[in-house]
Amino acid sequence: MTRKPHPPGTLLLGQHFCLERCPHCETDRPTLELKATIGTRFRDFPTAWCFYSCNRCGGVVTGWGETWFDSGDRPNLIDVEARGFFPAGRSVSPLLPESARHYLVQAQQTLRQPDGCLALCANAVDAMLSEVGYPPVKDTSLFQRIETAAGDGALTRAMAEWAHTVRLVANDVRHPDLESSRPTAKDAARGVDFVEALGEYLFVLPSRVSMGLMSKPTDLPVGRATAGDTEDEPES
């Protein structure tokens, strides 16, 4: 049987798994080598599960795809399209403003270079605050802008404290001295975690709520109240 060629860019299973980045160490175009394969069947759909290891960090990535088994009950790996893989790695929501996305994408890509990553995290926080009405002005520091946003209720106090932690570590990178220790990969990961959470809080969740409110009442599940409904009568 002649198989149709896959479109350009199709992710295939095989001896190597060609991802753009390792989901563990963020290495660009990593070498992911096949270490093991198993085949399963569910409702007559044979599936190949392939386990790949990154040559740089050793992290394991699992890819899977529908295939067929040979006479030895081994899954075929020739020209098999990957239907998915995990872990998926970090991503950036399209609902974030472009300026914040610009810095966050770079921060994710430089997790193994903590100095640069944390400086980019601080830039992303700066960009997000500007987008929600707290732009940099003369004689106003990032510390003051974070505190003003928290005072206005744009940030919770816990988020403001987390933002200050990222700001202080980034300041050590920008203005190093003999007493400050160099940031680690864990520091960088915590910084990116915060920027992702801040983006969710300021932009992604509000956008999803707005889209939910725009849904027609007929789209709501049966039995759910709409904004125009009266409150239920109290039970006697």
C-alpha cells in the first residue's frame, strides 16, 4: 500500500524525535534519541509509545502515534506521525500583550542562562505593569510601581511580594557586587514561573471571563442561572 507523504513540518516517530526545544532544558533543536518502544492496543487501534532521552540534560520525552505491529508483535516506527508528546514544555498564551510575550518567550528560552533569564523576567514584569496602567515615569522605580499596583488592587499582596523577589534577584544581576551570590537555574525557573502566573492573573483569566460572559444564555448548561434570573427562594 502506498502511503501519502506527510506535509512539511510533520512530527514523526523514529530513531530521533525532532522537537524545536527540549521541554526539560530548553535546548534549541535538541538531540532526542530513542531509548525504548512499547506497543499497546485499545479498541483495535494499535499505538506505539516511544521514549526519547535528551543528549544534553538526560530528560525523557514520550511520543506516541497510531501504527501497526509486525509479525513479532513489535510496533512499526517507519513513517509514523506523532499524535502527541509529553511533557509539552513551557508555552506563552496568545492572550498576553505582544511586549510581554516578547520578553517571556526569551526568558523561557534562556532558563539555562540565569543572569539573562532573570533580566528578561524583570523586563516582562515591567511590560505587564505598563499594559495595565502603571507605565514607567520619571523618578518612579519598579518597586514603587509594584507597590502602587498592589495598593490599587491590581495585584494581591502575595503577588507583589513575589514580584519584589524577582525584582531583587534581577537587580543583583544588573548591579553585581562582591557580596551578592550568582543566581542559579532554580532562581531562573522561579522567575519564569512568576511571570507566567502574573500573565495568567492580569491578562489570560480576565480574557477568559470576558469571553464566558459574552456567551449566549442558550449556550449555558441546562439548569444554570443567568445574570437576569432572580435568586432562589430560601428553603423553609
